[in-house]
Amino acid sequence: MASTKAVLDELKAACPLKGPVNLQLSTTLTTNTIVEGRGTATAAVVIPGPGVDLRLHGLDFPLFPLPGYVDHRGRVVAECEPKEAAAAAREAQRGGAEALAIVGKFSQRNPSLEQAVLDAVHNGKLKFSHISVGHKAAPRLGFPRRVVTAHLNSQVAKAQRKFADAVESLGEGLGSVRILKADGGTMTLAQSRSLPIESILSGPAASTMAALALTSHQGKSMVVVDIGGTTTDLAVIVQGQPLYAREGAVIGGYPTAVPAILSRSIGLGGDSEIHIIDSEEGGTRFRIGPSRAGSPVCLGGTRPTPTDAVVALGRVSLGDRSRAVGALKELGARAGLSWEAAAERVVNAFVSQLCAAIHKLYGELEGQPVYTLAEFLETPHLRPEVITCLGTPAPAFMRPVGEALQLPLEILPHSASANAIGAAAARPTIGLTLYADTALRSLSIPEMGIFQEIERPALFDQRKARDRALGKLREYAREVGLGEPQDMDIVSEESFNIVRGFYTVGRIFHMHAQIRPSAQRITGEEGVR
Amino acid sequence: MKSVGLIFFPAFDWCITPDHPEREERLLYTRDQIEEEGLLDLPEFREYRPRLATDHELSRAHVFVPNIRAHLTESHRIAAGGAIAAADLVLRGTEKRACALVRPPGHHSMRFVHGARGFCLVNNEAVMVEHIRQQLGPQAKIAIVDTDVHHGDGTQDIYYNDPNVLHISLHQDGRTLYPGTGFMNERGGPGAFGLTVNVPLPPGTGDGGLLYVIENLVLPILKEWQPDIVVNGAGQDNHFTDPLANMEVTAQGYARLTELLQPDIVVLEGGYSVEGALPYVNLGILLALAGLDYSQVVEPDLERVKPRQAQRVTDHIAWLVDELGQMWAGRKGVDLEAHFGKGKFFERKRMVYYDTAGITETQNGKIRLCSSCAGWELVESRSDRYAYATVAVMLPWNACPGCRGEAEAAYQEQISEKKAKKVVFCDPERDKVLGCTN
Ligand SMILES: [Zn+2]
Ligand SMILES: [Zn+2]
């Protein structure tokens, strides 16, 4: 926190701006809290109903299952007993839980069982540092991910609250404060207190947003390559829009429902290990990674790395070149090659592994299941027109990658501080899910806690559903302090006739409305705010 | 770990007509259930895209009248292509087992296709089986166990005289349900007698009866016959909530059936209780395929309805299994001359009604009675929709040189006689389908 204050003071001194400074923060707080297992002790009270045994999902935190059953259209088949709910929460507390998650299957279609448990906890005067409810934390389909998301949200809530308090205590000179989310958008500090989980993995999101902010190929399709020391991260932009992970972010091995920019991390970086492989044809090949060797020899390390290869070849000047050449000589001797040949082959191996990873990623994306003929027959063209890259060792490795993939290469400026630029360029995003069932006369928007009756179901059509979704999104944006939103979209929608006994008895509408993530264009030094 | 490849294509934008049982909504709740359960987050499952079946792949199993384009939508191609994609996952060793949840279904589609029958136009399983045989070669033995509540009459038609495809159909007795066939005495043609096994179950059959048939008839038959691939045509209309049939089977019953049968490939057939059955039956089948615990998969209506099987049904099924077991055991000792005559050919005439399309077809067919192979076949087909005849001359897999020569001559003769508007020649071993329009 001291560092944020120092940066803020420095910024104020450096910028000839009048008035308060707006802050956009990309923090590793929640990510590290989860990955390092430092979160608040949390238990989950779950209402799984029948179906797949939740234990098959291998969740390694305390689960307290309760009876109760909501079906796929949100009808309560069996209620949840308040007494049992309170007893479960009490038991969780006795087991050491300080925070709680309450999650039911299909709770996004009907949260009444989750609400009943929450009421029982409150009525029982049970105190928890934070309680997350499933339908708010993870409103999309996917009960196990909902359990994980609500659970992790409760784990990190206290840490985020402290952080938010500290930021606010910076006091005078502070304008609006926004936190970067995994989906490349931002949220307000207040939102981050109730849904801190959305700030996980904002690092990869920031680099993608930086690419969007800085690229000269606006609106094009590109693969964003961020070469680091240990890993290289790949992200995909299709016609100017970042692609999302299909189900949600995965953190610390936990699959969550947190909307996130798709980012593929491969164990290939400037500091990766180099392995000698004797190929069948008698030649010697190198394989790079996936683990890290340590610092390059040119910077005082002990084992040769890809960085040493490009330094030895004189394509990058970094540290002590003679030490890099020495390391490559030793590697070459082991492989029966001159140091120059060894260095070239290391670079080639790096390039071919990276190209293979890019091909694999696109292959997977193009093979992703779709559920309509329209999507099947008109799968959008994803393939990149440009490779955009960030990261310090980028140019030496990326030129041959560009040649191999026959794509123009863009090396972004400011690449060392790309993360900060991405965070600064990000704009607010929020989204909501509308599910309306005119046969049951029910309409839900779980993100806003809306579960209401449709008054005139016969007149409720697709246009009304869309209008409602977009209208509520505008309201939601104002509610959380984001003002008048721009770029609102229905990003996906489905509608179905409900037919029973050869008669249409109603319709189901299911749609996601969203403010799409976008990046403010940044050009020149003044652009950085 | 048993890994399962799932090909799921609910075709959310395709229907026969908006209020038809085969409509957009059919797999909606199944999708919701699978996604809500997080099934694809389990390491045992991976989901794949279907693909479009090509004209050539479809023509290995069907003769379309007047032609493919007159009938097919992309949805049919994806359903058949989904089954092929599922088979490829298993054949290539990508997955241990595979399941194609695709629509529309296919098991009522016969060799000749003048239109849709029982919601089916393309026999997804037959197209898939022919694809498998092209990969595995002419000796491959494939068993199709059809557990849809309706008799798999289309599949039966295509494989009636094929000694390398065993077709076992469990269904509600044809006297009480569409399509009105599938009796015990339909046992296969002269070249594959006994390899069509029909199990007409009485209305009211529940989990107990269904599983009794699997354990005491189907599994012993499979054990003896030793197929290379077992395909399950998994219709879900035996369910106690199905609106079109009268059975009492539950999701638990279907899951246990799958666990017992251990099919390599499952292809969805019918099943029109879109809310009360499909989400739970599909879930149960998928869990069982992966060898996972399915004991908690319970339909919301189960407590209220309490499906059960009457004693007389149990007794009848015991008799049925006993009878069919004896028929199977004695199939090789049957006097085929008594069944098919002593002549050069076994001839038959029949009528086929296309309920979905409202077409009546008449067929005159003959199968060469051959001691060296299953015998070549000629079928002449007409319908009340088109005035002209279509003739198919079909070689069996592993045709003997004599049959090959005769069939080729018959094809040439049909072309020169110009009596039929269209003549088709099918040669599965060389993977050739020739067509000639007069
Ligand atoms: Zn059926
Ligand atoms: Zn022959």
C-alpha cells in the first residue's frame, strides 16, 4: 500500500494536472491470496439436489450439503429447512470457518433456497466476516464453478476490503478508483468489496488491453504474444474484440465462473531450460522449457537459456555477451555443435514451439462446440492477420515467428510497462443474464437480484426481453456508479417455444447483455493517465 | 479412467415443425442440466464438434429418391456427421468411449428413403457403422443394441441380410406402438439368419424388466458373438414420463443399462419427454459411460409417480428371454430352405409407410441364395409420390466372385432395359456407389 501512495504522489508531481487523480489499479492481491492459500477460512453450505455427486469435482474445502431441490426451470421441488441450514452454518463455524458461501444448484433460476439459508444464518445470529451467495457470485450455468467462485470470493473478501479501505484513506487528490477485472474491464472500488473475485488474473487481462490500446491495427484480428522469463502468454483478438475463456477463469487449479479474457500460458520463456534431444534421424535438436532454468548466464546465471542464445548471436544486448557465448559453447560441446549452430538451433526450437502453441490454440478455438446450425455453418474467421507482441525479449524471437507464420509482426512500444498501460486504458464492463419463462411467468436477472413475475406473459416477446435486458443494464451501470454506459450489446441470446401436448404454452428467453470491454487509445506519453 | 468424448449438437435453430416433438426445445433442458452439473469440467469428459456427413458417406447406407438434395437439411448432415465424429474418437483412440447427443434421430430410416419416417430421414447409426467398416475392414463385426422404445425398423432393414452386423432391438411390442413391427419371428435374411434379434416388450416394462433382458439375453449374446464394436442406439422414450409410449423405465434404469452394456459408442435416438426424462437420462448415461457414480441422478417426478412393473409383465419378460435365448442358441441349426425356399433367389414384396412424410412405398426385392457369401440383392422401389421406379443392386460385404459377376451384370441389364428411372449399384467393399439416371 505504501507503494501505491508513493506512486500516486509521484504521479501528482509529474503530471501538470489540476484536480484529483483518477486511479485504475491492476492488483495481484486476490490472485496471490488464493494461489498462496492465505485467504480467510471459508466453508460452503451447498444445496446440490439430485444429480452429479459434487464430490466428483474434487473440491478440497469444507462443504456442508443441505437437502432441497430446484429444477432446471427454477421450480422448487423440495424446500430447504431453516433449522438444518442454521445447524450447518453453525457447524461450519465450529469447524473454523470465518467466512461463508451459500450455493444452490440452479439458484440463478430461483435463489429462494439460497435466500432461506441466508435468512437462517442471520436469524441464528451467526457472524461471518463475509457471506457470498451463489446467484450473485456466478449467475451462469455451472453449479460446481458457482460453488468455487462464491467460496473463493468469501476467501478474499477481507483482504480486498482492507485494500479498498487503504486506497480510500489516501484521501485528498484521489478521483475515481477503478479495479481491473479478469475480463479486461474495470469495476468500482465499491463493487470490488462485494465481488473481489472478479479482480483475479487481471495481469494477463492487462497485457491484452495494452495491446488493444497501443496497436496500430485497430479492429483487426491478432494473436497477442507476451514473452516473459518463465512463460509466454497468448491471447486472441478477433476483429478488435478480445476472446473470452468459454467457461471462466481457472485459478490455483480451481475452475471458476469468473468471466475472463482467454489467455493461454505456455512454459516457454527467455529463462527456460534447454534440453538436448537426440532425434531418430541422428541429428541433435533442442527442446525448450517448460521449467525455468534461472537467470540467463549473461546476467550471472549458471545454466544456458534462450536469452543467452539471442545475446550470444548479438541480436539482443543484455548483460555480458562473452558469458552468453561461453554458455552456448558448453551447450554446443554437449550436443556436438559449434556455439553458433547451437545458438541458432535454440532459437529455432523456441520459434517452432511457439508456432506450434499458436496453431494448437487456434485449432482448439475453431473446434469449440456450437449448438446452432447458424453458428456451425458460419463459424467466424478467427485466424490472425497480425502478430502483436509485448515483453522484453520479444523482437529477437518474434521476427522468425512472424516469418514462419507469414504474418506481419508488430512490436508494441512501452512493452516493459504494458501491464500498467493496459490497466490505465481499460474501461468499465458489467454484464447481466436475463432468463424469462413465460409459461411459468418468471423473469430473472440474478446479477441485480431481480426475480419477478411477468405481468402479461402472452405479450412478452423477444423484443421486450431485449429491451428489458438493455434497460436493466443501463440501470445497473448507474447503480454501481459507472454512469451512462456506452457500447451496450446483447452478446448472446436464445429463445424456445415451450410445447406441451402439441400446444405451445409459452416461450423461454435467455440472453446476456453486456458492456463490452474496450481500451482507450493511447498515443504518446500524455496519453497515460 | 474411462474417458468419454461427447458430441453434443442440440440444433437449437432447427425443427420439423414448431410444435413437433422433434423441435428446438428438445435438448434445451439436457444442455442446461449438463452445464449446470459441470459435467464437462470433470476430467472424464471432453466435448467435440460434430461434422457434416458427405453425400458419399450418406449413400453408403441409403438410396435417396429422387436424390439426396430433395430431402436433406444441414441438421441431418450434422446428426449423421456427429455420429461419425463420435466413432472416429473411439477408432483413433482419442477417447475410450463416445456419445453423440444429436438430433434428429435415425433408426426408422431404411435403405430406401422417399421421405421422413418416425421423425427420421437419415439412419445416423447405419451411416456411422458403414464409416466404421470402411476404417476397420470387411471382417469387422459390429453389434447395434437399440434401446429406443420403438422398433428400430430402419436399422433392421439395412442390416437384415448382413452377417457382420448384429442388430438387437428392445422395444415396446409392435401391436401396441409405432411402427408396428419388430416381432420375434423377424430374424434376418438368408445370409444372416438369427442376427436380427427382436425383443418386443410388454407395455409397463420397468427398470427390472429392461435390465433382466440385458443381463440374461443381450450380454450372453454379445459374449458369444464377440463384436469389435458395440453401438447403443439410446432412445430415451422407455421413460415413465414419455408422452408417446407406455413404459416405466427411470434414469437409474438407463444408467444401469449403460453400465452393463459398456457400449463403445452411444447415439441418441428418440425420447420426447424433454423435461421430465431427457436431462436426467442423458446425465445418467454419460456418468455410467465414464464409470462414475450415477446413484444421485433422480427425476423430480419419481417420488410422486413411483413407476413400477406389474408381476404379469415380469413373468412375460422371463418367458420372452427364455424363448429368444433358445432361438439364438438354435439359429445355426434352422432349416433355411424351409424359410427362404430352394430357388436361386428369395423374393419378397412389401409396403412401407412414411408417417412423417405421408408417403406409401412398394418394394419388390430379391436376395441371391448363395452358399459362399450373404448374396447380392436387388430391390425395386416405387412410391405414390413419384410415378417411376428406382432400382438398387447391392453387393454384400465380402461378396463372392460369383455374386459380384451376377450383380454387375444385373446392374448393366437394368441400365439397358431403361425400366427404372434411376439405377444404383452399391459395392461396400470397394466403397463405391454408382448411380445412373435413365
Ligand atoms: Zn423412439
Ligand atoms: Zn455369393
